[in-house]
Amino acid sequence: MKISQLLLFGVYFIGISAIDAQEKTNLTLDEAVQMAWNKSNDVILGNTRVNTKKYELQAAKNSQYPDLKAAGQYQHLTKATIDLKTSSSSSSSSTTPPLVDRLVLGQINASLPIFQGFKIQNNINVSEDMYQAETAKAKQTKEEIAMRVVEYYASLYKSQKTLEILKENQKRAQQRVFDFGEMEKNGIIPRNDLLKSQLQVSKIQLSIDETTNNLSIVNYYLVTLLKLPAETKLEVRESDFTNFKMDNIPTDEKPALENRKDLDAMRFQEKASKASVKIAKSAYYPSVTLIGGYTTLDVKNLINVQNAMNFGVGVSYDLSDILKNGTLVKVAQSKSLEVQNSQEILTDNIRIQVRQAIENYDLSLKQSQVYHEAFDQASENYRIVKDKYDNGLSDTNDLLEADVDQLSSKINTALAKANIIQKYYELLSATGQLSQSFNLSKI
């Protein structure tokens, strides 16, 4: 009976473990970024705005084509009084007037703008530049989404790695508590040393709980961004994140000024603002339109007109705009100046961001080297202190302190590589090359 229960428990435990394993999903960083680009609401919204600007551009281009209008009327006239003011009608006043009770009218009119003070072409230029600006903004959105995925992915890896190291250290700390408990029973060490070792286990457990909480939060952020089910548990394998080569590391702001899409968007907005000034000035010019039409008219028993075609040129000039339009021109010029100033501010900020990213990347390299040296030092220190403790030459405080130092240095060393990679991606993002790196890796 006991054997059957044990077998049943074993099968149940294996089943639970299998279910838990199935719930975990492994994604490489490249896969996560590609998934975010396909499913992110921000990216979808950016693409929708690009399409909107594309349609607006087409609408602006349509304004240069002719307008063609057709109209027709049929009217029934009741007891119409006809008085023809002609010589023939006056000489024969006794003639009975015709019965006019129907009117048919058909017209086709066409107009083609010839000159509108350069307004049409400048409207097209504005729409074209705004379309290009929105396209650049959409690409910048992809950069930002990719960087957000990198941050979540790195945080997820760091939390997983930290949790793994903490649990390993917890086992050693628990074994120490057990050993100290036996030694305390035999009067080899005071109870105070046992309590210190138990306190260390409690502190490690608190760190595990906090790390587990952070892991859960970051996991939820990432699965939400990737539009995965909320219960999905992502797992980052070390090889998926740390095993790749970092090439073409930027050393100045030149790549950023060439590749940053938000700066490209601002440049197109500046071009659009200059074209808007020209549109405002178009009111100073007359409008010239080529017009033409065809008319057919049939008034029963009175008049019939067929093939009445007309063509000519229409000119209009709003003289009041000469006095009123100056303010609108100044408004457009002021807005153009605002865009220019915003572009200069953005350029300065980009230079600062790149410099900061370069410094942070260099710092991560230096820190990694120090962390590796510190780990070797902490490991050797723990070995020496442990040997002294076993020989009664060191106390419990020294042993526990050496253990904490070793744990801290081990975590820092394990996360140093991930930190370098994260800073590398931040540098690529600052120089506008992050999306390119993932597109190339996909190819």
C-alpha cells in the first residue's frame, strides 16, 4: 500500500513538474523584438498615421487636376406668362403666345487651375514632407519599442540569474545552520553563532522573495508588450542573451546625426514649415483658372439650344488679402522658426545622449573587469576565512561577512556581461542603429 502511494505521489509530482515546464516560454532577444514590432499597439498606431499622411498627400495631389461637374434639370411650368421683348412680338401683339409648360436644362462645366500663387505645389510639398516626417516617426517608434524590449529582457535575465545564485547560496546557508545546530547541541559554539547563521538565511530568503517579485513584474511587462497571455512565463537562457558579438561600436555622435529617425522627422517638419510660409504668401497673387463647358436647353414651344460650348479664362484677385494676409505670413514664419529651434534643441540632446551612452558603455566594461577581480578576491578571502574558522582562528562574524561578500561579488560578476550588452544596445539606440542590428540579425 505504501509503495502504491509513493508511486502515485511520484507520478503526480512528475505531472506537476511537466505542467510547470510547459508554461515557460523561451524567446531569444531577436524573436522578442520582432514579435513586439508585429504586435505592439505603438507600432501599429505609427503605421496607421503613416497611411493617413499618405492619403492626405494623394488628396493634395488631386487638387492639381481639373474639376468636372455635370448638372441637369427638368421643370414643369404651370401657366407661365410669356412676354418676348422683340420687334416681332411688338408688331404682332395679337398673336397668341406659345404654351410653355416644360424646361429641360443640361450642363457640363470643367475648370483647371493654372496659377494659384504657387499654392497647389506648395500644398503638395507640405503633404509630402509631413508624410516623410510621419514615416520617420514610425521608424523611431520601432527603435523605442526595441529598446523597451531590450530593457525588459535584460531585467528578466538579471532577475533569473540573481535568483539562481541566491538559491544556490541559500542551500549553503541552510547547511551551515544545520551544522551550527549540531555544534551548538554539542556545546562547540555558542547559541549566538547559530542565531547569526539563521539570520543570514532569513536575509537570503528576503532577497529571494524580492527578486521573485521583480521577476514576476518584469515578466508581466514583457508579455503584455508582446501581446502574450498574461499567465505566460518567459525564460531567458544565458546563451540567448550573452553569446553574440558586438561590432561597429560607435565612438562619437556622427552616426546619430545620420541615423536618428526623430531628427529626420524634425528635418522634414522644417521643410514643411518653410513650404507653409510660401502657402501663406500665395494670397498676394491672383488666381488664374481655365474654364470650359457645354450647355443644352429646351423650353417647350419657345427655345431650343443645342451644342452651346464655352471656354475661357477666369481671373480672381482678393484685394483685401494684400492688407490682411501679412499677419498670416508672420504666423507661418514664426511656426517655422519654432521648428528650427526645436531641431537645434533635439540635435544638442542627441549629442548629450550619445556621449552619455558611450561613457556608460565604457563604464560597464571597466566595472566588469573590477567585478571579476573582486569575485576572485572574495572567493579567495572566503576560502581563507573558512579555513581559519575551521581551525578556530576566526569567528562566525568573519565567516558570514566573507560569505556575503562572495555572494555579492558573484552576483555582480554574473550580471556584468548582461549589463555590458544592455549598455551596448543603449548606445545603438542613442545613435539610431538599434533597429538595423535586429533587422540584420533577422537576415
